[in-house]
Amino acid sequence: MRVALVHDWLTGLRGGERCLQQLALRYPHADLYTLIHVPGSTTAEIERLQIHASPLSRLPGAARHYRKFLPLFPWAIRNFHLEGYDLVVSLSHAVAKAVRMAPGTPHLCYCFTPMRYAWDQVDAYLGSGARRLLAEPLLGALRRFDRRTSGPEQVSRFVAISEAVAQRIARHYGRDARVVPPPVDTDRIRPNGRPAEDFYLLVGGFVPYKREDLVLDAFRQLDRPLVVVGDGPTRARLQARAPSRVRFLGRVDDATLADLYARCRALLYPQEEDFGIVAVEVQAAGRPVVAFGRGGARETVRALGEIGEEEAPTGLWFHEQSPAALREAVCRFEAHEEELRAGPIRAWAERFSAGRFRAAIQREIDALVKPAD
């Protein structure tokens, strides 16, 4: 088959790119279409594909400030004309699924979420003041574009990363979606066999919905060490006012992150996530998660006190995005820390392995291109 892959942008190595990497391994001769490409920012498997970037990629500052080009995203993705392909697979959380292709081309959209800044996370990105009011015409246009490019004549089959996302697809697009959880590299990330060290871990993207601010505010009154990994638009501001026992490492390589996972007491997960690969990665290292109990965390973390007695917990939830609720959750975690054992936590994470992802997504592709007799 001649296969085209479509990804919103290639500017770093996050959960979406881990999914793309698995498809690049399966289809090493595929063409890859994207809005922005920063060479060398992902993996060797992705970079070996024939990559076609939109004109936005040539604009000054595109590598760092691509999010500011949001009003141009619909034009840029529709600027592509995909002809002669037997299969198109888009990995979409913005506009990738809206790519133009020859009529009748089978198109599977692996959906990370409907465009979050136009739908479910508008308040987190824009607030409720004048900025939100001024942005409403643009948001309305983005929603209309998003709906218009979600019908069966554009997307043959939706596959969602979680039940939470499948519900959003039904709500915003009126489409059904099967669920295939994203892959976690459980071969690379493993327990180290040693007791946890005395620090908590926060892995941030430093965009509004990630809620790093909530953790930093909570730790002003918690005499605990906190290590923060990651970078993004809000990092400098948050780091400038962080408590003294918080250490910021910025971006780290895979080996360093896996080591931090295996050494920490627990991962703090304050956001409502679509799925949450980081929460599963730390569990692959045998460490628990203290998570906000909405969105993907309800599917990836088996919470103490919220599951059946026959199931081993892998963390706990808190139910309000406030510093007080997170502080209470940390204290509750410490009171029950011995009940959260590395072996069962690791075993739960193995359900999300890369091998299981490859088999499941291939079944969805086969059902699209090889319909039953």
C-alpha cells in the first residue's frame, strides 16, 4: 500500500510523537505531512520518513512560536493535496484530520482530542475576560471548520486514545470512535529495584491546562522536595516564583526521565488529560501517581479507595483542582504509601505496552482497508 501519515506538527518528542513513531515503524516508506517540522526534534524512525512541511514551517520563529499561527492552521492543512494513496492515517489534536485527499481514499483518524483550545479547554487558554471575547469570532470559525472536516466523507473511521476522548468525539462531531490506548515503552522504562527517594516528580508541558501552577502553589505549604521536568511558554514565569525546595531541570533525555521515574516517591498529575502517557510511564517504573480524577486518569490510574478490593491500587485521585485538595492528597498518599507496591503497579502499566498498541491499531486499519466479506 502507498500510505500517507499526517501529524499536526513535529517540534518535540511528546506522547503524540510516540504514537507516530510506532506507525513509522509499521510503514517505513510512508510519506509524512505536517504543519511545522523542526528537523531532529523527534526520533530517527520519524525523521527517516519523507516529510512534507507546510509553508508555515518556513516562517520566522515557527519552531518556537508555532501556536501563534493558529488562525492559519486550517489554510495550511488544506494546502496539502494527497493523491494516489491507498490509506491516509492522521494523528490529530488540531487540524491534521482535515487534510485534503482524493475522494474515496480510506482515512483513519487516530484522535488525541478534538481541538482543545476551541472546545473543552477554552477557559484554560483564554480565561473569561476581554481576551476570550475578542477571540470568540476565531473560535467560532475554528469550531465550524472542525465539524465540517469530521464527517464520514472526510474521515472514514475515528479511533480515540481514551473513552474520555471518544465521548468528546461523539459530543462535538456526532461520530462513534473505537478506543486504542497510546503506546508506552514498558521495555525501556522499568523499576530499579530500590526504595523510592525523597522527592516528588512533576513532568510539565507548561501550557495552561497542564496546571503546573497548582502543584507549585500546593508545595508552598508542603515541606517536601519537588523535581520539575519539561519546558513550555509558562515555565519562566512559574519558575521565578517557585518555592525554594523545587528544582527545575528543563527538558531531559529519555534515559534521565526514566531514571527520575524509577527514583521518585510519586508523580503529581494535576491536569485533566486526554489520556496521559506520562502517568503510565511512571507506573511502568513501579511508582504511583497522585492524579486529578478526571479525563484519562480515570482510565490509567487505579485509585486507592475507588476500586474493588480484589484490585491492587496504582495511585490515588483528588477531585478538585486546588492547592488545598492536592496537599490533602499528598498527605493521604503518604499515609497509605506502603499499600502502593511496585510489582502490581508495573503489571498494570504493561497493559499499555507498545506491542499491544501496534496490534490494536493494525486491527483498526485492517477493518478499514480490508472489510469483512
